[in-house]
Amino acid sequence: MLDLEPSFRPLRLRDGFPPLEDLGLIGDGATAALVGLDGSVHWLCVPGFDADPLFCGLLDHAGGGRFAVAPEGVIEGRQRYRPDSGVLETELRTAGGLVRITDALALRSGADLTEDTPADRGELVRLVEVLDGAVELRVDVQPRGGGAARAALGGLEIQAARLPGVRLHLRSSHPLDGGLTNRYDLAQGDRLELVLSWGRIHRHHRLDAAASLEQTAAAWRRWMSGFGYDGPQEAMVRRAAVTLKLCDHWVNGSVAAAPTSSLPAPVGGVRNWDYRYAWIRDAAFAVFALRRIGFRGEADAFLGWVLDAFEQSRRPRIMYTLAGGPVPDERIDAALGGYRGSAPVRWGNGAADQRQHDVYGEILDCADQWSRAGGEVDPGLWAGLSGLADTAARTWRQPDQGIWEVRNEGQVFTYSAALCQVALDRAATMADRLGLPGPAPRWRDEAAEIRRTIVEDAWDEGAQTISEHLGGDGGVDASLLALPLRHVIAPDHPRMVATTRAVTERLGAGDGLLYRYRHDESPDGIAGDEGAFLLCSFWLVDNLTGQGRLEEAEALYTSLCGRASPLGLLSEQIDPATGELVGNFPQAFSHIGVIASGVNLARAKEGLAR
């Protein structure tokens, strides 16, 4: 749970690794890093989110590398963000002293985070201040695969063995006589400034970590001045907004599903995927959330990125690189042992070329929102979009791998058919509203037939639920909870109310948590089970809200927000047995859920009050 005034707590390791809830995220719109409660940078890819990692101790504590800054003999620590910013403070206490480490991926002076222009400096800034007593401070820079250092340009030029094309430079306010490992005796009032940078010249670049951190925090505060929300869990919603921005590529407008790869769900399993890419389906949910808390620019940028990526690829892909290109083929990195021994570690994503029919609806829904906000739909774009509507009409009864990206032959998933309905509905709506060519009446009739099929033919009377597959086989998966969110069926429709009940009862993992589906009932071609998927529980909040069950909805929403880390961060999943955060971290989808469900609750409560 987000704690604005955190208490000190002992440092913990699980199988030699920090728990995810002891990690803080920093970023600069080009890449992101994870900083542990122990003062170590456990994750950083340079120069971009999806580049090879410079530090990935999170995936192998012995060989993954890290940038450690900490006093010897740490007893306990705590972390907090400077308010409304991506600047992170870590305080570490020893028997003899107390230090504060302030970290950020630095932003340019005067940076305007509402603009789609680079704001990054290509610098990790670390400021150490001794607040009390005296400490022996250790600074250790260990790139993955090792590195060599030589004195250069008033600091150290570092050559990372696995990143020969990346020029690294470390500067310090204290001498770096020990190469990549240095020790300093510091007393109350002393400071140590460290700046690790990549890809720039440094000879006449002044070292002032405190000023860089302050201008970075100021840029974040200026951006957050546009935040608008008056509803439950405001502090969590504020932090979720910053977290989404930290997952955002500020120039391209795309949003990474998560800044990490291969964090397992659950620990010890093989469901370890690379999430450093942008999924089309994230866009519609993200745009809803961002627009309603004041960030229209980010929402429009993501919509524009979706349409750009679609036009450039000439085919609908379910995911793209953050630059809009094809996702690399999936490969296993056998040199890394995985988080807490959870191999394999994967780079790239093998689901990128799966057949997933929901993508037609995702793209057309984005195009509809784009045009409603004043965006242009030129003839070339419309030709591609109307072709998607025709494809949706042809394929909605055909099997695919579905929203959950099963790795077997697939099924005819109800959610996939529902998003084909969305594709046809949005195409017909756009054609009528904008006077665009196309068989709008036929699209509308086909959309109505899909809706009828979902409500009637996919209904299982014995199980009292809309089924996960067309045909009414009685199986359930939590994507059914998203049908009202996509306006396929009203949340208070009797069959949706019954479906909500069935999903809650049959997929419940306890205390409001939900599994996506039951692997013994719905095999997905992957070994093992998984944790409870957080976004599904936020969808449950939205359904309860739409059914007028506001007290239940708010109680569940409060409990879900209470599962966040002390910094207010959420992973993809929760291990129901332990309550631990598992899966890639932090997960954009989970924070979208925080925002969207909060907005829906606030609006419903306001309407009830009126």
C-alpha cells in the first residue's frame, strides 16, 4: 500500500533476490531503471527500454550486474518518491549512521513532459547524503558480463563487455581511484555525487547532481499540474499516473506493457515473458484512463502511435516495438538463471505474430476515438480500417489464440468475437459520422448478429454464464468481465450480472483476486499454473460499479490498492498463497486499472449523490 510517510523496515532477500515490493521505478521517457531498497540498481537497459540490459541482477544475482551504492552494515531502509515525481529517495540506516540516496534518470532543464520531444539526458544521477553519524560507503559498478574502466574526461570511461557499442562514462565528486569499485569514509553533512551517462561528451559538463535532481523533479511537478481527479484512493491514482508516464516512450507515444522481461508468474514457473513492447489492446484502456485524469496529450499520442504502427506495418499486429516496428523473435538466454531461479529468461516475444481477432476491434476503437478528438482519417488510413472491419466480419467465428495469448491451436473465444463486434460497430459509426465510404448497414447488421450470438448462443443456461467460447460450453474466463467496458453488453444486463457472479465464484482466488482462467479446464499449451491477474479484479470493480453495487465495488477497489508496494507500484499478478507481487513489474495494465476503476467509481458516486 502506498505510504507517503514510510517506516524503516529490514532489508530482505528471497533466494538471494529482493522482493518486487522492495523496488522503485525511475525513468526518463526513453528507458527505465529499478532501484532496490538496498541501494542497488538491479535493472537498466540502455539506451532504450528494449535494448540489451546494462544491469539485470534481477534476473541473475551473481552474473546479471548491478550498480550498488550503500553503506556497510545496513540494518534497515525505506523508500519514497519526491511528491508527484519520478525522483526516488532511499534511506539506509547502519549502527553508526544514516544515509539518503536520491536517484533519477535525469531530464533536461526546462523539459516539458507534455511535448512529444526527447526530455532525457542519457544520465543516471545518484546523490548520496549522510544525514547522521558516519558510514563506510561502497560504490560498485558491475555491468552484466563484466567491464573495464580507464580514467578519461574527469572520470571513468567504462567498457561493458556485452555492450561494445554503448559509450559509458562515470563521474563522481570524489576520486574514483578504485576503478569500478570504490569505498569512501563519510560523515554527517558529507555528499557524494555520481552520474553514469551514455552516448555523450563530458569534458566540459559541470557535475551538479543536486541541481539535476531538482530540475528533474520540477519537470515532473509541472506535468502533474495537469492531473485532475477527485475520487477514492487519490494518492494511488496520482502515483499510477506517474508510473504510466514512466512506462511511456515520450517521443513515440507508445506505452511499454512493463519495463522488464522474464519476471515469473509464479516464481519457479516458466511463464516468463518479455513485456518491453507495446500491445495494441492496451491503447483503448490506457486512453480511457489518461483522458479522464487530465492527460489528453498522452492519450492522443498513444492513439496516433497505434494508427501509425498499423499503417506502417500494412497488417494488424497485436504488439510492436515502442518505435512501431516488428517485435524480435523470442529467444532464450541460458546465461541468466532467472529471478529466484525461475528460468528461462526470454528476450523478444513469440506471441507477436499470433492470430488474435480482438486486434481488429482494438485498432478501430482507437481510430474512432482519434477521429472523435479531431484527428484526421485520410483515404489511405480509411482503406486499411475498412478492410479490418471486413476481416472481422469474415473471421469472428474462427479460432484464434485470444486475449490471453494461449500457445496451442486456439479456440473460438467469446472475447475475440466481441472485439470483432466492436470493429464492425466502430467502422459503421465512423462511416456515418464522417461520411466515409463503406457498407455501413452491412457492418451494423453483422455487429448486431455477433452481439446476439454472445448474449444468446454463448449463454449456458445450466452454468448460468456467458461462456468463454462461442457455443455455450459453460467455461469461463475473466475477459468476459471486459464485455461491458467495450460496450458489447450492459453491465446490468441480467446475463452479464449472472456472468459476473459465475466468474467471481469459479475463478476466485480469495479476497477479491481472480485467475484469468483455470488451466485444468482451459489448457493454454504452457506448463504450470499462474497467479491471480490484477487487471481482472479491477474489471470486477467496474462491473460491480455498473451494477450499482457501489459499496462492494469500493471495498474491493480499496483492497486492491492496498496490495501495492510501499511505493504504490503493482505487478502483473499476485500470488494468492503469499500475497507477493509476481510477474513483470511494474505492469502498466495494473495501473491503468487503478485509474480507470477509480474514475468509474467516482463518477457513479457523484451520479448517486445528484
